[in-house]
Amino acid sequence: MTALTKPQPVLAVRGVRKVFGSNVVLNGFALTVAEGQCTVLIGASGSGKSTLLRCINLLEVVDDGVIELDGEDITDPRVDANRIRTKVGIVFQSFNLFPHLRVLDNVTLAPRRVHGVAREQAESEAMAMLERVGLREKATARPDELSGGQQQRVAIARALVNSPRVMLFDEVTSALDPELVGEVLSLIKDVKDEGTTMLLATHEMGFAKQAADLVCFLDGGRVLEQGPAAQVLGDPVEPRTRQFLARIIDAGRL
């Protein structure tokens, strides 16, 4: 690689368009995420944050444009979605755990059923991951025996156990009681500090200021403004960004 050659981004979203009926949710969306980068998406409800993450994880089919993972066009209809999902972990605001399964079984389900990992290996790796998120002692518990914060940490462990190339977090604290938000954000910060590439949609501006390498303000299905957290959150250029942040400040969330 020459000094003038930029490394290939882990994730590249190029001109992505997604429409639901007459509602254009993503309108020529473009974004690149570098290796080890924590990119935080902010914006009003309906600005396209969740839809973007679902498109990257192939839970939604894009109407136009391309999404590349390590240079591979993952929007190609011939792509094996399950293979891609081993590389793109996603955690939702609702925990999406199977209530009838133990914590250990929730974490090992995909490695065993989708990827053919032997039970002993899957359980060993799952226990190590539960140790990492501070829940090893809850391995035999059912989800309804856990707090919301613990359930969300299990969901994060389930996504991380495949060692994904990129982690997606979709408003993961919005369903939690305020006193539980900190434990989940602390875990995400630890994951970020370990060098994990991540794309995170959140209304937690304090976390964005602390952890983000890049903040993107979404409006009208596009990135209207992007830059370092201090610039976008502290001295935004676009009037629409300033308007959005003023409302966040009025609500006491920045």
C-alpha cells in the first residue's frame, strides 16, 4: 500500500434508497465506516437510522444503491444472508431473546443451528462471552428472570459471539429504565475500546460525545452533517442540526 492509498473501509454505503409505500426513508444515503471506528447516528425519529441498520444486516432489501462489507457487495441478491449476518452483528432496542430458552441456549443457538458449531465448542465460547459481559452466573436463567439491562447484555453477547466484522446497535437503551442505561452503555464502550468496528443509532448524546469517532446527523434519509463529536454536537454547521440539538438540550439530554 502506498502512502497515498487509503485503506478499504470495513463498511461502505453508496447511494442507498429505501421506500415504504410513498415514504422515502433512505434517499441516496452514503456513509463509510473505517476499521475500528465508532460511528454514531443521531437524528429525529423517522430520519432513517433504524432502517439503515436493518438494510446493512439484510433484514430489509434496498431499492437502489450498494452496501459493501470489506469490498463485497452484500446487496447482491445472490449473497447468502446468513453468511453475512455472521459478520454483521445487530442488537435491537427490544432484546429479541427467546423467552423459553436459557441464556446459554440463546447465545449458542445461531452458532449451532446456522453455522454448525459443535455443542461443546459453542457452549465454551458462549460461556467465555457471558463472562466478558458479566453474566456467566446467569447462564442457566431464563430471560424473564433477568433485568432489562441484563437481557440487553445477553443480546450483545449473542451478537458478539460470532466475532463480527461490524456491530450495529439500534437504540439499545431506549427500552431500559434510566438506572439500567449506564451498565449497557459501559459495556458498549468496552467493546469499542477493544477495537470493534461499530455503527450505533442513539439518543444518548452524552455517550456519543464520549465514545464516537464520527457523529452523523441524519435528516430526510441522508447524512446532513458529519464530523467529530465535539464539532457536530458542540458547534454544528447546519441550521437543522442546531435545531435538533436545541430540542435535545431542552429535554435535558445533552
